[in-house]
Amino acid sequence: MKARRLPDESSDARAGWLLTAPALVVILLIALFPLGWTVWESLHEHDLRMPWLGRPFVGLGNYLTILQDARFWQALGHTALFAVISVSLELSLGLALALAMNQAFRGRGIVRAAVLVPWAIPTVVAALLWRFMFDSQAGIANVLLSDAGLLHHPLVWFVKATTAWVPVILADVWKTTPFVGLLLLAGLQSIDKELYEAASTDGASAWWQLRHITIPLLKPAILVALIFRTLDAFRVFDLIYVMTGGGPGTSTEPVALYTFNSLLQNLEFGYGAALSVIVFLVTFGLAMLYMRGLGVDLAGPRGRR
Amino acid sequence: MRPLLTLPLPLALIALLSCQSGRPDDGRTVITFAGSALGAEGEVLAREVARFERANPTIHVRVQHTPDDATQRHQLFVQWLNARAGEPDVLQLDVVWTPEFAAAGWVLSLDRWHPAAGDFFPSTIAANTWAGSLYAIPWWMDVGMLYWRTDLFRAAPASMDEMVADMERARRAGVPYGIVWQGARYEGLVTCFLEYLGAFGGKVMTDDGRIVVDSPEGIRALTFVRQLLSSGATPAEVLTWHEEESRFAFQNGNAAFMRNWPYAVTIMNVPKDSRVAGKFAVAAMPGAPGGVSTATLGGSALGINAFTEHADAAWKLVEFLTAPEQMLERSRLGGYPPRRALYDDPRLADVIPIPVALARSIVERAAPRPATPIYSQLSELLQIDLHRALSGQVAPDQALHDAARAMNALVERTHIRDLVASRKRNSP
């Protein structure tokens, strides 16, 4: 065998770029190009159903209209409400679930797998299921509540703004708590057992251990769960589309449903694109805020050892 | 090597697809029909198309099934026509789409073939006319009507007040609901509301395109519907119901009245599925002082793609499918024929499930929804505010003022009125 000269650093870098080039091109094509196109589209008045209006360039006109659009602000409010309530419930229940699953008990493997079932059910199916359960006449929710003496008349959940949110949020919590639970469980298992042993030796209570060992060390996992869930909640669409359709009126309509409505139902490409860009900016901003605010590097402890 | 191996597959697909369009090998002109083509509807259509091809040996018709869901089909058509696709040549249009497609320049004006518009009910022609030209031929019509229980009442109510009194009597006798209808936030809600609006003498839009739904008559109509809900005559659940949920309630004997389309008559007369089989009849929705008894017009019309390469062949198919023979055959499927003369044809009695005179009296009251290119968007705005008022979030007058303001803003933004005026000037 002939000895080969080691390649120098610059040709190494060139080879690196060359090797990543296909991936970069693909990312450019499937992520950045559509995004750029959407931004460009959002600067036009473009209504597919009204070709007589043409496709005039209107600059930030669509954005200015959105800022004065009461339905948009309401939708944003609904989305925020949904995100805050459902994510906090999912996180607290998920943590409890993770702590329980972290204990050693018989059949733990089966429990861990079974817990994933709600998560594995397609959202549309889960949404239909919950809608049936909250049906005013045949639904089990009303039966249980009246048997418990809490209801005198069957409640028609989906015709009141406040009550329509209850099944929606419950369905989301039911469906995604297991996901949060498993994410946190993975975090729990990476915590060194010796820390707890040492704390116990020093007489620390379980509550103290939870607050001073578990939660701080679980922070990266919590952050991942929080980001995933908040961004998902902010883009909530199918669940509400199936369960309430945004009603009654528009009182459960989230931003994604409003966007879908103007973009795909009404085919207002310009306005819908502007709405999509705003949703994108809001979710992007949220992700940034989390990363900064919680001071955790998503990629792990790299470079901070 | 991999990419080379997989290349033939897309090529074969392209070859396959290109075989399907254009001229077949035998030199016949191929036209494509897009519409509902499943089940019984598909069988009737296939028979009719076979007869058409026998009568027109130079034309071959390809039937392309499109989704039965109106919203999905609409979306598909808009995408095709926006791309100026020449196919499908003949389009099955929901009655409210014609002005939209006409204004967009997506369907041909049929005036050049001089269709005999006078043979059809005027409401069905009005719905398919835009800026003075006819753009689609009515194929079959749907009308909103009142289903009433013959075991509870001796006759259908002659007025809204009578209907309210009847419902109270029936509920005292143990029938849970007075009247069920379609109250979910969708097009069905508007079709129901328009019948009350007509009954009280209101309308959505003036002939010159201004929104007047918040007139005193409109407010009276919406207040009346709101009272149906607040008095319990209509259960609150109705605000989440479409056609089928209301049919189930009526069919199980839970309601004295139901507002629905004609399709339910045959289904609910099957004794093993229906507790009201043989115990109900239909009538026109009643009127009220100041207005007229109104039946919202639904149904389908046939239009021709403006980008077709075979306009004359396409017209031949449209003419054939809407001819009296075919219309009669199609009436078995549930809708009513839009040709007036057919109601004097003794054969109609064999194909529709209700007495012909009754059917005629209802379809004569048919009122089209506003024939404007922006109907769907206007309807969506109206749906939201109607639903808010009916679910008790805002008062009826406030809801209609809000709706009218938003709808008028849309009329202004889309320059619809200028467009109609300029089209009318330019057409001979």
C-alpha cells in the first residue's frame, strides 16, 4: 500500500461543502423557496376567484388590513388561550406521568407502551371520538355529569363559546400528555441516581429532591417538550376543524383555521399568504424566546463542558 | 445506476396520461364531463351518456368523477380553470357558482346557441344568469321545504304564526321538538335563513348589488328564528346540525316539523329505518305578514369550460342531458326537474315521490340566492353573524348590522357593481 498525503484543511472544508451541497439545495428548494414565494405572494392582492381584480402589488397593504381585522386578533387570542391552557396542563400531567413511569414496578414496559396509544391515534379520529363523547344527547360526558348530579339538563357543549373550549382542550390534553410524559421520562432516566442517594443520605425530603435535583436537571427535556407543544398548539388546526369548525360564530377559531379559511376556502392567496407569514413569525419568535429565556442550548451540553 | 432504472416509470405515466386526453385512436372528438358520477347517480349518467354517444357517433364522452362535497369540488374546479385547463369540457356547477365562474371568464356564455330559457322556471334561469347572459343550463333543482307530521296535524301550517301554534300543541302532547333544521355554521344555515327572510319580506341584496339584509324585515326574520331557539321549539343542538342530523331527529319521531331538501322523502318512507314512515308530508315553508312563502333554490346546472377546444360538442352534451327525457329520468334521484312543461307530463308522477301538483307549488316559490360572483364570500360573512346571533352571543339586529357592514365592504373592495355595469355595456 502506498502512503497517501493527508488532505489539508482547506480542501477538507471544500469537500465538506461539496458533500453537504445536495442537502443544502434540497433545503433551499423545499423550505426556503416556498417561504420566499409566500412572502412575495403576501405583497400582492391576489384573489383566485376574482381574476378581474388582477394581481396588483400592494406592498404591506395586506398586513395593514390584517392589523385592523378584528377576526384575526380574536383568532390570535383564541390560539394563545388554547396554547397556554393546554400546554400547562400537558406539562404538569406529563411530569406526573413521567415520575410514575420512572418508578420500578411490574409491567412497566407494557404501561409505557400503552400510554402511547392516544398519541398514536390520528388527530382527526381522536377529535371525532371526543366530539361524540360530548354530544349533547348521546354523549357520555352529559350522562356522567348528570349521574353525578352536576347537571340537570343535558348541556349542549358546542353552541356556547365557553363550553365549546372544554372538549377541545380535554381532547388535546388527552392526546398529547403521553408524548410529553415520554419526553420527560427520557430526561428523568438520564439523571444520575447517585444524586438522589446522596440527597437521601443527607435527609432531603422527596419534595426537596424534586425541586432541587429533578426539575433543574430535567430543564433541557422540559424545554424540548415546551417548544414542541407550544409550537404545535400555536398551529392547532385539525382538532378544532373537526370538533367545532371554529364555532359557535368564530369563538373557537384559531389563527391556523382562519388562515386555511382565507387561503384554501376563499382562495384569497395574497391575504392568506400574509396571514401565513404572520403565523410563521409568531411561532419563530416564540421559539427564539424560549431558547433565550430558558437559557438552554437545544443541541445539548456541546461546547460547555 | 438507480436513477436510470427509475426513469422509465414517470415516462410511462406521462405516456399513459397523454393517451387519455385529446383524440382517441378512432378519430372521435373526446369531451370530458366532470361531476357526481357515483352510485345511482353514476348509473343514470352512464345510461344517458351511452344514448348520447349513439345519437352522436363522432363524439366520445369521458366521465370524470369529482368529489360530491361542494366545497371540495369547487376548489378543484377553481384550480383547473385558473390554470386555463381545457378539460373538463362540461362542468356540473352548483347553482350558486355560475355567476362566479362567469365573472371570472371560466365558463362560456351560452347565448350563441340561443337556449330556450323560457322553458325553465325563471328562478333557475336567474340563478345561472350574470350581467344579462345565461352561463349554465339548469339540470335539476332542489328546494327547501317543510316536512310535517300527518299523525299530529290535519294540514300544513298556512303561516309562521300557525306553525308556532302547531309546535306548541305538539310539544304539549309530548313531541320533544317543534322544528329541526340546518343550523351549523355553513351554507345550509343561510339557505334556511333565506326562507324566513323571504317569509318576512326581506332580502339580502338589491338588484343593483347593495346589501340590505339588516332591514327591519331582516331583523324581524332573524328575531323569529332566534325565538324558535329560545322558546325551545328548536333545540340548541340544531346549531351544530347539517341535513342528516335533522333528518335523524325527525325520522325518530322527535320533531313535529323539519326543514330539509327533497331527498329525505324517499328515505324516511322506509318503515324499517323510520318511525315516521307514511306519517309525514311536505309543504312549502309558510309565509308571514309582509312577505311570501319562500323555498331556497338549490341544485345543479351544466356549464361549458371557457378554455374548451370542443365548444360545440360540449354544448351538444349539455343540450342532451338537460332535454326533457333525460331530466325526467334524473328526477328519480331526488331533485325536481327545472323544465316547467314536465309538470304537465303524466310520467313525472311515476318518478317523484310526492304529488306533482304539490311539487309544482313548491318549486314555483323557489328563490335563488343572490346571483353575484362573490356569493360564497358574502354567505360566509353572513353565516358567522347569523350563528353568533342564534347562539346568543349578540342581538339579532346587531348581528345583521355587523354582517351588512362586512358584506358591503366586500362588495366595495371587489368592485362587483362596476364589473356588472361594464359587462352589460360591452355585451350587445
